Amino acid sequence: MQHACKEAALSQIDKDQILEAIVSPREWEEDGKRYKQLISKEPATRADVSGLNELLNEQLTLRQARPDGICLIRRELAEQCFDELIRQVTLSEAERGLLLLRVRDELRMTLSAYQDLFVSARDHDPRKTVGKEIMAMKQEYTAKYDEFASAVSRLEKEKQDLIRTFENNDQISKEERESSNKRHHEEFQFLKRINNTLKQQIDAMIDPENDIDPVIAAYESIPIKQTRGIWKYTKICKEGEATAT
């Protein structure tokens, strides 16, 4: 009798451990009190199994799980359903539930290994490596292009400024040349008239048969230019006395 009670106690301890291994207890605090929720120990009936199937189909439809291929939603619901089946089997026979728990853990480890292998292969994919290098080169060349475009824009602006400066200086130089040429031309004409006047004076003085007073003939009226002033004409000759003929 004592041996049977001891085996029952050990069996109950094994069931509790297996149930906690299936789904870890959930703990939280609320209103200053600490709560702990354990997996249900209520045995399942045939109706519960049928309801589990209906609930699975309902959740698959409600959460819009994919019917085939890789689907995280379908996988999550299948894992929850499998955990519930392990719980039901464990409550009726602990050894069988422990075996199913080992199978579940092995499947999870295998799936995790495949995921790590996939990530490792994806990270070491030569095409992806080349793609990264191409993207890096593209970004580098794009940055250089933007830098060169900025430099070209700056040089173009400087070029326009230099063109405007050259045009302004050329216009100023042109105006100065025109003003200088005009001044030189006026001075040349003035000196030319002076030269002609002096030549006429000399010719009159050399020719004795000329009865006309050379001073009157030569200097009847000549232009005199004031210093930085306007032109004016004035008589510089002295009139002679009148004689009877």
C-alpha cells in the first residue's frame, strides 16, 4: 500500500515537471499582489479534442494563415495545438507525454539549426556581397558626383562674375580711349590751326610785294583756347591809320 502511494506521488511530481516544461508558468504583479498562472491539470475528454480541432481551424481562418508554404501564423497555432495535445497525453500517461515533449524539443532544435544555417548562407552569399560592394561604390560615386557638380556650379558662377567684370572694365577702357582720342584730336586740330597761322605769317613776312599787313592777314582772328575752358575768338591785331589814295 505504501509502495503504491509512493509511486503515485512520484508520478504526480513527474507530471507537474512535464507540464511546467510544456508551458512555463506565467507570473505578474497587479494591485500590489503577485500572481502565478500554471498550466491546467484538468483531464481532456473526447469533446475537448474535437473542440480543439474546431478552434484550430477557426483561428487559422480568423488570422488569415496561409494554407501552404512558410507561414509564421500557421506555425504558431500548430505549436500551441501540439502543446495542448502533449498536456492531454501527459495527464493520462506521464511517460508518453515526456516522450512527446522530447520530440517537440528536438523538432524545435532542428528548426532553429536550419534557421541559423539559412542566415549564415544568406550573409555569405557571394551575389549579396557583390551587391553590397556595388551599392557602396554607387554611393561613393554619387557623393563624388554631387561634389563635382557643386564645384562646377561654383566655378560657373565665378566665370559669370569674371565675364561681367571683364565687360565692365572693357566698357570703361573703351570710354576712356574714346575720351582720350577726342581730346587728342581737338589738341591736334588746335595745333594744326596754330601751325597754319604761323606759316601764313612767315609767308607774308617773306613776300615784300604783298601790300597787306601780314599781321592783319595772319592774325585777323585766331582761336584761343583757355586753360580747361571754352573756345573764344578775339582780335589780337592793332588797326593801322587810314591813308588817302
